[in-house]
Amino acid sequence: MKRSKAWGVLGVAVGAALGWMVAVPAWAEDELVVYTARKEHMIKPLFDAYTAKTGVKIQFLSDNAEPLLMKLQTEGSSTPADLLMTVDAGNLWRAAKEGVLAPIESAVLEKNVAPHLRDPGKQWFALSQRARVMVYATDRVKPEPLKDYADLADPKWKGKLCLRSSKKIYNQSLVALLIDQHGEAKTETMVQGWVTNLAEPPAADDTKVMEAIAAGQCDVGVVNTYYYGLLMDKKPNLKLALHFPPNGGTHLNISGAGVTKHAPHPAEAIKLLEWLTTPEAQRMFADLNFEYPVNPAAPMNDKVKSWGTPSGDQRNMSLAGELQEKAVKLMDRAGYK
Ligand code: FE
């Protein structure tokens, strides 16, 4: 093990000097360290299961993707982190582009994760899929008029649409993939149509979009399906349902991970990644946060299955990163706040 025992103390000192918002634990030198933008309730059960199975201990630091990426850049070769785990292909693409990850050679990962769900440069692999789809008020909207994201620009939805802020990477990636599909000009007209149809200013999060629909402030919106699952678990009587754009039109994004460029334990880190793509771990992902497996051999959560069938396409998810800047500028021009 390469890591110095003094790292923990040094980490606290450097952390204090840089004003990190989180306490830096004293990393044990023989434990895998994961920097993760995934919430603790989501990943701790997975890590605990891996430790029970292999005896390999895992420490993790949870924060948003942006600060974790900055931290990896600041730490450089002295990082204690073996893995970076985050959500949204746009974030994974950026991590690869900024040089904090290393390519992974793994036949297991290449077998378990379809080509469009991994970096062509092998620096990150998807661990779960998440669908961003329409949610609608079942007491005011019949499913038939719901079609796809482009249709939300139709005047029939004037004053009836609620959207989350364009600042969220989920919407940036959605628009990036729409640019790839329709071209910039058509996508800009589409996004202008969305803005025209808004019932109220964009919401801070997906749950607020659904609450606004349930309260009658609007009829239709766009959310990640796991937020629907979490909300309906708490309030099962809400008159809300999901609609999945058909014919390959469902926007499926990913969560994923990569081994860091200066990982102290790269071989062990790859083993953990491989395990996370096995049906056993994929099932946990599906159950813990209502996500979709990346490994086709893994079963889908029954509740998730009951919401409908996502119909995605095979375009490589790195497009979300490559076209992100264009998407952000386009949404700005279209007046989508
Ligand atoms: Fe989320």
C-alpha cells in the first residue's frame, strides 16, 4: 500500500487551509476510498455488502460532483481517492476530460455494461440508469396527448407545463441529447416553446415540479423517475403518473464511476467497480433508489417496472458532456432560467 500513514493528518491540515466544507477523515491506508456524489443512504448499503463479501473495507466522502472534482484536481498525486462516483454522464465526461480518471481494462465491465453506457476512452462506466420522463396529473390529463419532449412545446400545453431549473445538469444533458437528435435550430425553437408554456418560473427540484402538478398549478412536467418513486412512497394518494416517450425517445441518463488517475489501490478499485455491475449489486441499486440496471442480466425493481417501460436509444452517453456547453447557451438564449 502506497499511502502514507501521515495522510490523514495532512489531509486535515490541507483541508483546513483550503476551507473544505467537510471534515477529512483520517483514511486508513489499507482501505479503498471513494469520493461520491451519491447520497449515503444509497451507497452505504452497497459498500457494506461488498465488505461483508470480500473483507475489503471502504471509506467514502460524499459531496456534490463539482467540489469532488476540484478536490481531486487539487490533491493530484497525493489523493487518497481510488474511485470517483457520480451521477449524470455530463459530470463523468467532465471528470475524464479534466484528467482526474485513468482508463480501465476490464473484460467484466465491458461484458456487463453496454458500449453506449461507458466512456469510449474507458475512463468511466455506468452503474445505473435513470429515466427523465413526463409526469402528469391523472385527474386532468389523459395519457394520449402526451408524446415526447418536443411535444411539450405545443400550444396545447400553454400555461400547463412545470419544469425544473435549467441550471440542473439533468436538464442540460436532456437538452444536449435533444440537440444531437434534432439539431440546434429545432431544439432552440422547442425550448422556447417550453418557456412559453410554463405555468410558473422553473422549480428548484424535481419534487417541487410534482408537488406543483399535484396542487393544480400545472398539468405536466419532466422529472427523473426515482423522485416520483420517493414522493409516491410518502404520499401514495397523489394523482400523478409517469409517461415514457416511446420509440427510443426516453431520455435515459446514468450514474457511474471511474478509477482515479492516482488511485492508491487501482486493482482493488476495479474489482469493486466490477462487483457493482453484477446482478447482485445492480438489484440493490434498483431497490435502493428506484433506478434501472445497466446490466441486462439484472432484474428490474417491481415497482419501477409497474410505472411503464423506458424506451431509450443506443447513443453514447458522452454526448451529454460533449454538447453540454451548447445546451447551456441554447437554454440561455431561449430564456429558460
Ligand atoms: Fe437526482
